[in-house]
Amino acid sequence: MRQRLLARASLRHLGSHPWLTALSLLGIALGVAVVVSIDLANASAMRAFERSTDTVAGRATHQLVGGPSGLPESVYRDVRLLPGAPVSAPVVEGYVRATSGDRRPLSVLGVDPFAEAPFRSFVPRSGGSVDLGAFLTEPGTALLTRRTAEALGVGAGDTLEVGMEGVTRRLRVTAILDPEDEGSARAMESLVLTDISTAQEVLGQVGRLSRIDLQLPVGEAGEAQLARLHPLLPEGAEVLRPRARGNAVEQMTRAFRTNLTALSLLALVVGTFLIYNTMTFSVVQRREQLGRLRAVGITRRELFALVLVEATALGLVGTVAGLLLGIILGRGLVELVTRTLNDLYLVVSVRGLSLESSTLAKGVLLGLGATLAAALLPAWEAARSAPAVTLRRSTLEDVARRRAPRLALLGLLVLALGVGLLALPTPELLPAYGGLFSVLLGAALLVPWLTTLLAGAAAGPLGRPFGLLGRMAARGVTSSLSRTAVALAALMVAVATTVGVGLMVASFRGTVAEWLESSLQADVFISPPALVTRRGGATFAPGLAEHLRATPGVAGSTTIRTVQVRVNGMPTDLRSVDFGTVTVRPYRFKQGDPERVWKELEAPDTLLVSEPFAFHRRLGVNDSVELSTDKGPRRFRIVGVYFDYGSDAGTLLMPRATYLRHFDDPRVSGVALYAAPGQDVDALVTRVRERAGDVQALDIRSNRALRETSLEVFDRTFTITHVLRLLAVGVAFVGVLSALMALQLERARELAVLRATGLTPRQLWGLVSLQTGLLGLLAGLFSLPLGVALAYVLVHVINQRSFGWTLRLLVVPGVLAQALVLALLAAALAGLYPSWKMSRANPANALREE
């Protein structure tokens, strides 16, 4: 009976405040939705890559791979002729882009159908529905899955045009494949299946193989076959396990995915403060009711359970709504994540959202866990107070004011702990996030004491223009400290989060813009279009680069070649530069004297490394690094560490002469032209376009255009961060609105007393507006230094440890102004409803319980 009575009282309280209940549910839902959507988007992108990799790898136990240029075809012949040779199959693999339809990236897989049976079940064999004779003998033939064909708008017998490094190739679709199950259909999405020779022609790898798939028995028999294989292998060839590729990609993108998750958890932290704020006000609003319940025999344990049950109900409803909203958001965010991965890391095609049960379970645990954790303190406060004390409002406020200095001292200790965690000399991110949370918590604990000081000091200034109402508004903040301090802490954390993320993005962009300004010294830049925007590993047609370097009006030129090499099994970009006669060296060094670096780089087996590469591997000048080259593993001495913001995994740089000594690859990925004195750059760009002709589609851009394009790519990669920031602003706005609205509604009888003593409705509007405005202003002012501190941590600690970049913190006035506007606007909106309600209410009815 008592439990039923308590449940009815709880439901009646929640039902009598529908707006506050709805805002609380919305805050919980948004916090959960942001975390779930990011997790689903990350997981979907990686799952799509893993599924595609596993399908293409098939049942291979090992893979024989070469250097950047692959393996000679003759290696496969030698492996097949070896007595007791392992089961093997040649593979040519690469990426192209469809030139029609949705222009999606396509994976080209060149195979030998007669060797494929032990490895891949989806490759057609004789006796099936596919004409293998035409597939093997007719040039330019390909097979597509039905899902891919429908997306591209082609059918059997149609021609499919694809682009590869600026050259258009035509493939004839001879048949459509129907995978046996949905999993295989999704894994083979965007796959183009061809024979070996067609893939070599399309991908520009004539005479070369990407790899040779192997099936080796387990144990000593497999080791024996490997031992027989090794004498046949050319220099630079290695035998790897298929999972090594997926593991390398996971390591490469880990920092990106971790930071997205961290930003989403910040939104959950804001949501947790909102939940805490809601539950605290729920207890404060019913303090008299709870005191009466205690007076009539309800135990402390029952009151404690009552508040926790309310929190569980709110958390459950909000979490379920958050999961549904997270799935909807995830469908949009997966496209942003995929686009960023394609811009920065690798080619991946994700066309759907994978609903991971672990992610949904994590969302439930986070939502309910955060709600219950936020409700523990208010529940304890409700249960521990004696009935007589609970019924006296003045006692509560006296306790709150006496407690403020002690909380401030505790806040300083928590801040010191946070600073200590952030200062630890470790590359691990967990202490950094622990320090970040400690800074947030320590700042929140300082709020009651700071509020007492600043609100008391504001009474005089507000009294001069607004008279008695101004002084009442200021003193009302301190006289209701138990309520205003909680609201201000929640608002401060919410708004500071948006400030910190906004300044981090602005700092990142400003640093990259400065780097581009110093790095792009040439007047015209030419490169074939690449599928991974940042990498730029596409190559010129033979002879075209030299032809363009000889364009009239060019005073000097440099070339660059970008390839991927393996460093301890990790794919890493290696750039080789031919400066020609140009004396400009557009590189700034973190370690190494520029004058000495370029002289030392002339020595054989030396190179430069970027700052992220050096940071992640704890390397510096005079250390060495081993690369997998076409001539086998080679060690190179590091003579300098340069700033580079193009790759968080790190890059290597060496002179072209050094590169050609170790790699059988004379191709060129990019050309930079320096205009002769008096030569108009736009006219030079036009002349280069005419000189290039129709041999190959090229990206030919002036210095200014390339900087703008590079910043567009940067902005595109940070689109998801901006989306997360907007979501955090949404959570913050809900927090501001619900906190201040709860505060004003809780003062209903106090305002009714003022109305009964002669305060007019207009004066009541003015009083509420002044007080909410002061609260919004205080929250905004508190959030600015905290937001700048969060930005400092994000820029100089978390981003440094995640990506290895040294960034310059930029404090943008617009971001700070936006925070103040957010706090003031939310405060103004929060005061509208209580002011309207109280101005229309009958004071006698509001005072009836007194």
C-alpha cells in the first residue's frame, strides 16, 4: 500500500511538470543518441571494410606481397612449378571510380578462375551460368553483382565506364552475379570482377600482380612449405596473414575514431549534468512533500528508493528514445564518416548502417548508468535530512552557503588532480580524458562560491538602472543558492563544451592554413585525380610529367612520388621529391637545423620523417627506421623531423635519387611549376592545360586554388565534428532551458507572495527577466575561461597524443560571443513561461497552501 502511494505521488509530480519532464527526457535522449550514432557510424565503416577484405581474401591463410609496385608475374609461375608447392592463386587488386551514376569507388578484383576454387566461392567456374570463354578471351570484360549493377544503372551486355588516375576505361558487363546470401551481397557491393589481364590493363599494372594468395597447412607442414618458398621470393617480397591488412587499417584510423567517440561522450557528460540538475530540482521542489512523508512514517530507504525509481523511469524512457534517435542520426553520420575515411585514409564504400548489438547495449548502459549516477546525490540528500529540517527552507539555504567555501576548496583539489593527470608524461589517452573530466568537475564545484561573490557584487550595479527590482534579482540568486548553483554549474559545463570544441576546430584550421601558406611555394600544381584525396598516389602517364615541366613560361619545377610502404607492418606514405634546380625548400623543421638537414639528406640511406610519425614511434634525429623496399628491408637514418598536417599516421620523405636506388618505380605523382618572372599564373595554367591535351585528365590548379581546395577538404573532414558540436549545443540549450525553467517554476509561491504584496504583472516580468538574465550572464562568463581551458586540453594534450600534431591555440572572439548569446538566449526563453504563468495566476490560489 505504501509503495503504491509513493508511486502515485511520484507520477503525479512528474505529470504536473510536463515541460520539465519532456526536457529531461530530451536531454537524456540526445546524450545517448550522439554516442550511439557515432559508434554505429564508426562500426559500420570498419565492418564494411572488414567484410569486403574478408570476402576478397576468401579462404587464404597467407598472402605473398611485394613492394609498392607489386610482384612480377614470373613469381606466380615459379611458385606453381615448385615441387610440393602450396595451393596458390594470383590476384590483381585496385580501385577505380564509376564515371556515371553515383560515381562511387569500385574495387577491381582480377583473378584466374581456374585457380580460384580453393579460395573464393563467388568466382564463376565452368558449367555455371557465366560464359567463361568470353570472360577470359574477350578484352575488357567484367562481372558485377546485381546490387552493384542496379546502383550503377547497367545490365548484362552494357558498357561500364570507370576512371583510373585520370584515364577512362570501358568494361563490358558480361553477366550479373547473384550471391547466395545477404551477407555476401553486402560484402561484394561495389566489387568489379575481371580476369588477371583485364585488371592489369585497367589498373596500369601490366606484368605485375598485387599479391599471391596461399593456403598453407597448419603446423610443421606449413612451416616446411614456407621454407621452400623463401628462396624463390624476389627482394622485398613478404608472406603475411590476411588479417594483417585489417589490423593495419584499424591502427591507422584508431585516433580518428577515438576522437569522434570522445566528442560524443562529451555530449553525454553534458547530458549527465542535465540529468543531475533535473533530479536535484525534483528533490528541491518536493522538499516539503518529502519532509511530510518522512514525518508520517516513510523511511529514509523508501525515500531513497523513490528518487532512484523516478530516475530509472526517466532514464529508461530517455534511453529508448535515444537509441531510436541514434539509429536515425547514424544513417546520416555514416556517410560523413565514410567520406572522411576516403579523404584521409583509404577507399571504403558503406551503403548501409550495421546495427551492432554491442553498441545498442552500450547505449543502454550509458543512458541508465548516467541517469542513476546523477540521481544518487539528490536521492541521498532527500533521504538523509530530518523531517523538521526538510520543512524549513531557510535551513537548507544556510547549509548551502556554509558549504560553498568547502566545495570550492574541494574543486581546487579536483582541478589540481586534473592538471596532474594532464601533465603525466605518457602518450595514453585515458589519463588525458580523466584529466579533462576532472577539470569539468572541479570547475563545477567552484560555482557556488563564485556565484555568491559575483551575484552579491552585482546588486549595486543592477540597482542603479533598475532600482529595487535590480537589487532583488541579484539577491535572489544568492538567497536561493541551493537552486541557482546547481543550475549555473549545469549551464556552465554545457556551454563550455561548445566553446572548447569550437576553439579546437578553429585552432586546427588556423594552423593548417598557416602550414599551407608556407608549404605551397610553387605557382602551379598538377596531379592526376586520386581516390584518397589526401594521399595523392595517382601517377602520370609515361612521359607526360616531363612534357609539362618543359612548358614555356616555367622557370623551375619539382616532382613528387607518393607510395605506401610497410613500416613494422603498418602502411605508411613515403614521398620522394626531385627539387631539380629549384632552391626553395618548403619544409619547416621541429628537429634538425635546416642548413644541415638538406646536406645530410644527400647521403645514401637517409630520410626525413613527419612530426606525427616521430611522435607515434618515439623517434628523433639520428634514429633509424626500417622500410620494406623493392630491394628488401632497408634501414634509413633520420636526419630531420618536419611539420606536416596532411597525415596523422605520419609520412616519410627522401630525395628521388635515394628512392630510385631502392624502388623499381620511375613514375611521378605530382608536378609543381614555378612561373618565370613576369609570367601570368592564370595564363600559365591555361597553357599547361592545352599542353596536357586529352592524354590524361589532370587536376591543374594555381597556388591560391590549391590552398582553397585543401581547406575545403579540411572543412569536409571536420563536418562531422561540427555536427557533433551542434548536437552538443542542442543538449546544452535543453540543459539551460530546463534548469532555469525549473528554477523559476520552483519559486512560484515566492513570486506569488510578491504579487500579493503589490508587485504588478509587468514588474514581475521585469524581476524574472532580470534574474534569469543575470543567471545566463553568470553561466556564460563562467563558461568562457572553462571553455578556453577545455580547448587548451583538446589542442595541446588530446590532439597531440591522438595525432602527434603541434597546433597553435586560437581564441576566436566569435566562438566566445556565441557562448554568451547561447546562455543569455536560453535564459531569456526559460524566463518567458514562468513569467507568463505567474503574471496570469491568482496570488490567492498560489498562496493557498501557506
